[in-house]
Amino acid sequence: MSPERSSKIRGEFCIESRAEPGGVVIFGASGDLTSRKLMPALFNLYRRNLLPRNFYVLGCGRSRLTDEAFAFHVRDEFGRIAEFHSDPRLDDFLRQCYYSTGDYDDPAFYDHLRERLGELDGRHATGGNHLFYCSTPPSVYAAIADRLSGAGLAAEGEGGRPWRRVVIEKPFGRDLQSAAALDAELHKVLRERQIYRIDHYLGKETVQNILMFRFANAIFEPIWNRRYVDHVQIMVAESLGVDHRAGYYEKAGALRDMFQNHMLQMLSLVAMEPPTSFDADHVRDEKVKLLRALRPFDPGRANETLVRGQYGPGAMGGKEVPGYLEEPGVDPQSTTETYLAMRLMVDNWRWQGVPFYLRSGKRLCRRVSQIAIAFKPVPHSMFSPIAPEEFEPNLLLLNVQPDEGVSLRIQSKHPGPKLCMSALTMDFTYREAFEEEPPEAYERLLLDCMLGDQTLFVRHDDVIVSWALMTPVLEALADPARQIPLCSYDPGSWGPKEADELLGRDGRVWFNP
Ligand code: BG6
């Protein structure tokens, strides 16, 4: 399908392609992700004419539902979204939604699936293209791929037509070994080009904007290095606790939940070398190269390079909130970290000596994700008696959420006295510039799956390298002999005070919005 290009004014380019005909099969269709994210994303693509006419959705799950009951359930869930409910295209969309009841483990289900898909492909003239979305526990990913292959549903035709693609969500394994084992299982029946590993952070507009910001402007790249950058901070703070996800979170913790994936993905986009083109493998080659340049974790210096924490009980917004240990489903003796801060170093020419400080935690002061590029102070002050250290160094903030945008802190003359200056910020916000909310990450990602564009998906070597980096950290955290403290922090704070000391020792402070 050829891309549609519209160019309204100089400097504005919009290139978007409509998905190819195909059927989207969702395993785990009665689950939360399907109703909260996947179906709304698909309907939004439909409303924006980015789905072809020859398209259908087949939900699959253990719940016994008819096609009509599934469509009813989707409509009901859409009730929360005002503009969906009143959209006249909703009925048409729902007529293209079907459901099959089945057990992912049962080979007989896949025989049924093959027949059902054959019938739906005929009805909708999709050419037999299938996207299988595993919205299931990760433990069944390999089995689903294997059963799809057994039923003849995984193999692509000649020249990749019809295409068969499988989407999986993190976690991709629990450590290096299990991640490698999962890949080996998947690669038995699928080629890498058929596997779409989602890290939803890569679908966020502002995360994609890192690439445009760095490589579609000439003025930033020359200063994006150790000569001008003092350090970088990457933060994902959440105000919610573990909620109803204790079962999963107890076995994960902040390192597996956020660091191995979202945090390292953002770091690699911020720090990688310029790819030659916006081609999936060119971009992903550079990301992996960057991850390979990260200095391996030294367990002997754990206390200098990381701080882990767990939220205690307290109050937020005037309401009592339980500590992590009192959350339903959490072991009262649990040592699972709900906060982690790390200092990482990149051993290459561009970044030698520039620390990257990463932190992420639950029950923090605010929900905010942000990347801060802190520049070096001016080398000399001509504004005597003001010393160079008294100027606030330039700071570039890439605001991932919720106030999506970019801001740059600069020193500026204050009106009035001859020698009077202060720091102010130049702000760009998506909301003001585009007068609309950025689309949901899943929209971009689902469309790209249907277009066969893997740029925003995590390649197998990326998963392996990131686990290779993080597995020694996990081992150190689990080893009592290392005596890495689990620091308590108050709900509504910015994390344990020990994390401030992590930067304080380097003469720096966290940028708390
Ligand atoms: C998920 C984690 O991957 O990302 C969650 O499992 C976390 O624990 C979530 O809350 C954060 O994503 P977002 O898009 O809300 O910042």
C-alpha cells in the first residue's frame, strides 16, 4: 500500500499508510488490555481511515461468548469514551468483530481457528494475512506460536504473502536465560521478521519524537555529547501503587517491570548514534550498539551505583494509602523493590564520563515521565562579579508525559538593572502546538504491525543485550551477602533520600518537576 503524503506548509510532512487487508486475532480477548487499549486503538484507526475495508477482528478467549456478545461487550466498554459512542461508524466496525471460544493449550482449538479464519478471510477478502496478538500471560507465548505453526497458521507464503505476524508484550523472559529460551522457542516456528515485541513506550509520540528532535534538526546533534552534556536523567514516576497487580509485581519489581525495557529503550534512543535511515534495522542496529556500550554492572560497587526502595504506608492527596507490604496479595516480608535509581555509564567516544541517571518508582509524588539533558556550565563569566557556577546551566527537558512537549532552560536578561538575569524556559507543548491530544501508543504500534514496520518493536538481540546488562543487577539484589539496602520511602515523595545521595555524591541533584 503506497504511503499517503500530505504537505501543507513548508517544513510540514505527513506520511501515513493505510494498513493492508488482514485479520487481527486477539488471544486473551476478554482481558483488560483488549478492552482498555487494543479495541479502542483499532476503532480509532478505523475512524481515521487507516484500516482497510478488508479487515476483521477475531477475539479469542476462554470465556464463552458469541460474536454478538463480544461485540456487545466492546460497545459497552466503549461507553466510557464519549466520542466513540456517538460515532455512526461504530456499528460498521462492530459488524467486523467476531469471537471464538477456546483454550490456547488445546491443539483442537487451532484446527477450529484455521477453519474460522478461512471462512472470515473469504468473507472479508483479506488475502489470508493474519496478525496474532498474544494478550495472554507470557508463559503461553511459546505454546501459542507452536500450536499456530502446528495448525499451519504460522508459515508465510512465498515472498512473505500472505503474511503472518505474532505480537507479544513484555516481559520477554525473567532474566537472560529465560529470555534466550523464549527466543529459541519462538524462532523454531517464526522468523524474526514475524515477531513484534511490544514495548509500549516506543509507541508514545514523545518517545518517537526523540528521533525527530535529534535527527531532523541540525543544531542539537553537534552538542549532544560529552563536550557539552554534563549528565542525563531519565525518570518514570508513577503516583499509583501496585493496585491489583501484586501477583505479577511481587515476582517482577521495578527492575524487571521498568528498567530492562522502557528505561533502557528510552536511554538507547537518547544516546544512540544517528542511524543512516529510518529503516527498522538501521534504527535497531544503533540502539543495540548503544546498549552494548553500557558499562557492565559491577556488583562490588552496587552501593555507589544503585538505590532500591519500597514505599511505606502514608497519605497522598489527603487520603491514607497502604504501604507496599500491606497491599493485597503482597507477602508481608517482601523485599520486592517498588523504586529503583541507577547510574549508568556509556563507554564510547560520544559519552565517556557522562553519567546517565535512571529512576522509576511507584507511589511517587506525581505521574510524570521525563528525560532531562543537563548541559555543562558556561566556561567563563564575562558578567563579573557573577561567577560561572552561579548561572543555571542549560537544561533540555523532553517531557514524555503527561504534559507532552519539550522545554529548554536558558539564562536571560531580566528587565531593569544592567546586570540582572535569571533562568527561564522556552516551552513547546503538544497540546498548544497541535491542539489535540497525542494518539495512544497502541494505535501507532498496531498500525505498524499491520504495515510490517518493525522500527518501534524490540528486536531479539536488543532483548538479549538488555537482559545481559540487567541480570547481574538482579542477582546482586537477590544476594543477601551483597547487603544492598532496601530503603523505605514515603508515598507522595520523590523516593528514598538515599537516591538523592546517589547524585549528591557526584555533586548533582535530581530534577523534580
Ligand atoms: C508497564 C508496567 O509496562 O508500564 C507498569 O508494567 C507501569 O507497572 C506502566 O505502570 C507504565 O506505563 P505508562 O504508559 O502508564 O507510563
